[in-house]
Amino acid sequence: MKKDYPKNSLRRRESKLEAPLQASGVMLFTDFQRTYSKCPHRPFQDCPTATKIWNLCFGKTLLFCHRKTDMTAKHSEPQLQAWNISEDDFPEKGSLVEKLQFMLGYAILAPSSHNTQPWIFKIVGNAVELYADRTRALPVVDPDDRELAISCGAALFHLQLAMHHFGYEYRTELLPDPLDRDLLARVTVSGKTEQKEDALFYAITKRRTNRLPFEEREVSGKLLSSLMAIAQKHHAWLDVVQGDSKNAVADLISEGDRTQMSDKRFRRELASWIHPNRSQSRDGMPGYAHGITDDIASYIGPFLVRTFDIGRGQAAKDRQLAAGSPVLAVLGTDADRPVDWINAGQAIAEILLRARAEDVWASFMNQPIEVPDLRPRLRDALGRKSGLPQLLVRMGYGSEIKPTPRRQVGDVLAD
């Protein structure tokens, strides 16, 4: 039976963690168990806090209790209510501005690095302009705002998909103003047509970044071929990693973890976007997004990431996840300009929605791309002579999960 810890026990638990973690980056299971000998839950494996902390720090899976999520249920938490959007509420008799605002409700459900949601929209006449919100940039892990532009590209695709679904023809311009680098795209309504039924549109509210282990069940070759074709449509390429290359890529992911986690600046930046499960924040990553469903453990998570180099444990955990995933795939482009990043964002958005429409989950493992020295090695592992990897994703079938927070349309809409 689950027991609730008193709030004042959190500091005592943090102090218990500091000694063993400072003494050694990894430690034997028996030593860690001995540290928790006074834990009210015995044996060690029955203590949810200790188990979650071990999993987070050292990548060992002892006990994961994933709560069943009903994806059809309405989300009552304020930070999740954006996911309750329904086409039944479309303002059919409203003004164009009201309709565009409603369709932006689907754009804001796009994925973004660290769930920063680095976008601003502006409605100008019959057009929607998409701007980069560089106040939400990640200067350590993404110094060139490459992933920021990819995230905005994903939101752009969601918006266009919603317009298509609700029967609007549109014209899209990428980087329409050479003098304004923040203006990434302009989508202008050019006409009205019949409303379209599209499985991709209905997948928007079902899509999540699923970081949990996947089932061993294979993903069909037919689906993978369709995902490759989607990438080509957006001036990108998608390579599915197979055979010995899969282990090579998994090793690069592991090396990327060790490199990134050894950097204090990286850890501080990452920790600033990790929130406790009960946080009311409308951005960032709650603990449950990483499989930490215990509330106490989710409070300690940011402290651990910020304070300790857990790279060795994280590397082992991520290597196991990567090697054990039915699909590892790299999305790339031929060049590495802002327009290529936006195109990559549109490509990954459509790829993720197509996969989700077939009940396939996905998550990102971008470490070999974020660490500059590893990016060309990743390309070599793919057997490519040219091109630039932009994103690395793992795919497979798995458990349903809870969505991450989102800001409301009003929060990202400029006057």
C-alpha cells in the first residue's frame, strides 16, 4: 500500500543521498541499500523514493510502477487543459481571427526541446506569423538555436494541419523577412474548401514524448517506408539504423550522456526545466515524463541533476533504451541553415503524428547531435558521406502516458 511521506522529510532524504553520491558516481547495490536501512519501507525495493532515485541516478531498473493513463479522459489540471481541445468547439460562426486562434490550439501541442515551447504567434489580417521566442532558448545545449527552430517548425506543421482539417487553403512562406531573423514563417489563408478528415490531425492530441521502455514488437516496414517518404517531402532524409550500426549509435548516445552530464552548465540548464510532478508550471518536464511517478522523488530529481554528475548511470540507462528500442532513426538535412532546421521541424512533426496514428510512440535521444564532436561520427555510423543529422528518435509500441504541460494560446499570442 502506498504511503505518503511528510513534507518535512524531504530535506532529511536529500541529506541521506548526498554522502553516497558525493563519495562515488556509482556504487554497489548493497552499499546503496545499506544507506537506506532506516527507510520505513523494507526491503529497499519496496521504497518508492529510493527506487526512483536509484533509477534516475544509476540507470538500474529495479521497480517501475507506471500508472495507467486514460487518454480519452479530460485533464483537470490547469497546466494540461490545452490537451482537452476538441474540434467540436470550433467557432464555425466566428470571425476568421477567432478561427485562427482556435487552430493555434493545435499548434501549441507540438513537441519542443525540454518542452520550452519557444514560439510566439501573431495574427495579421488573414495570416498567422510565427516568431522564435529566443527568451526560451537553451544557450548551453543549443547555442545556435537549431533545436529552437526545429521546435517552431513542428508547431508550424501542426498549424497547417489544423487549417487543412478545418477546410482552409493556405500559402506558407519560410523566413519571409530577411531583416527579421525571428520571423520564421507566415501562413496566409488563401481560400476555403471542404473540411478534411485526416488521421494525422486526430493524432495531435494523442502524441506524447514517451521516454519509457518499449515493447519488443517490431514496427512494420511499410510504416517505416512511409516515414522516410515524409522526410523527403520536407527536403530532409530519415535513416533507420539497423544491424551493427545500431550498437554504434547506442554507444554514441552513451558517450554523449557522459560528456553532457560532466558539464555543470549543462546540468544547471537541464535542471531548470525539470519540475516536480505537482508543479503548476505550464512548460518544462515534470518528473513523470521521465517515469518518476512518485511525488517526493520528483522533487529531488532537479536537485540531483543540478548537483551531481550522473552521466555514467544515465549513459548506461540510455544505451539500454536505445539498443532495446525496435526502431532507431536519424532525421537529417543536406545543409544546416535556419530554413533546413524549420523543414526538419515540419518533417519530424508529420513523422511523429503518422507513427502515433499507427499506435507507435517515439522519444528523442539527441545527445550525439548536441555534442559537436559526435555529430560527424553519427553521420559516419550511418554510412553517409554528406548531410547533417538533426534529430535522433527511438520508436516502438508501449504504455500510454500522461501529456506534459502546455501554455494557453493567449500566452503565446502577440498583439
